[in-house]
Amino acid sequence: MLFGLYYIPFNTEFYERGSEILGYDIFKKKRLVCPPEINRDWITRTEQYGFHMTITDAVTINESELLVIENKVYEILNCFTKNLDFSLSVDEIGFWPNDMSQLAIRLKPNDNVKMLHNILVGTIQRLGSGSLYSDVLTKQILHGNVKYMPDQLEKIKMFHAPYIFEHFKPHFTLLDPFFGDEDARTKVKRFISNKFDKSANFSIDKLTMVKKNRNEDYFEIQKVFNL
């Protein structure tokens, strides 16, 4: 089973519109009809997660460990001052990374969000025994074609994910993988940019634990924690 800790902006226009684009509402556990501007083939890797921002990546555990991990999360969160400001603002809406295969709403975090990520990765994420990143790395090593940087290799070995700590870039991913032509790229970017308020700000007051068995199609909510 996989589990992760996410920030999900429930009860906001971002959540409603993002869930519609992804074709899945994780809160209602309901598959949705995508807008006609969205090719469903462009969300094959994103719809299963629902609309979210990753705090800790999905890692492998035994289902029997869920309660232990829940209690550990409570212990960690109780170490923070109540009403601490965990805020983010919209930075950019566009395609990334180098291969431009994903379209995401990128976010600018304050220092408290970075601290929250670092502590939870160091204490909770490493409780996993592997991840989809670990699977990818194993295949790359087998074929002699490792694409991660040296520090990312060590991050995967210890924390099961490469894009953590200094590589942490909070975002809501919408399209993945995008493989349309340049005309389709321009049109879908314009469509999505017009759907979201680029001056929006978010304040994280809850963390959501999600889970998925590897043979299931979608992640679902396991627990919501107050900050």
C-alpha cells in the first residue's frame, strides 16, 4: 500500500476546478467528466491522486502500519506552535520540468511550509519501505541509464524520493503526461490559466493523509490532521 501527506485546499474554487480538470474528486471519491478542452490521456498519471500539493511523497507501507504512522504524525504536529502561519501564493501556471511534459500550478511557500516539509519527510516519509521513485531507479540501474543526480540517488535510498529538501517545489499538478503539439500546448495552457486566480494565496490549516493499494485506481482519504 502507498500513503502520503498532502495539502488539499478543500472548499475552494481551486479544488473544484482542479478536480474537474483531473476528472476525480478525492473528497467525494467520485470520477468526474473532464472539460472538453482536456484530453483524458493527458491526466493518466495525475487523476489517480486527486487535486493536491505534496508534503510527503507516496511511499510503500503495510496497511497494518497506518495507525502507527497516524499517531506519529500527531506527535510531530503537536510540536508546532498553534496557529503558525503556513502560507503559499501562486507563483506560475505553466509547463515543466525540462521535458515540459507536465502542467502545474507552481506555488511559493513561506519558511514554515518548508520547515513542515523537511520535518515530515525526515520523520514520516522515511518510514516507508519504497516508492514509485524507487521502482524507477531500480529499472534505470538495471538498464545502466541512471538519470538522477548523485544527491537525488541518496535521497531516494534514504527517503524514497528525489525532489525533497532543497529540491522541494510545491505545486498542484494538473496534466501529466502532456504529449500534444505546440498548438494544443498553447490552447490548454491558456484554458487552464484562465480558470485559476493567479493572485491567490493559501494557508495550510489541515494535512490530509491519503492511501492507495497498488491494484486500486485512485487514492482515497485516510485521515485529516489539524495544524
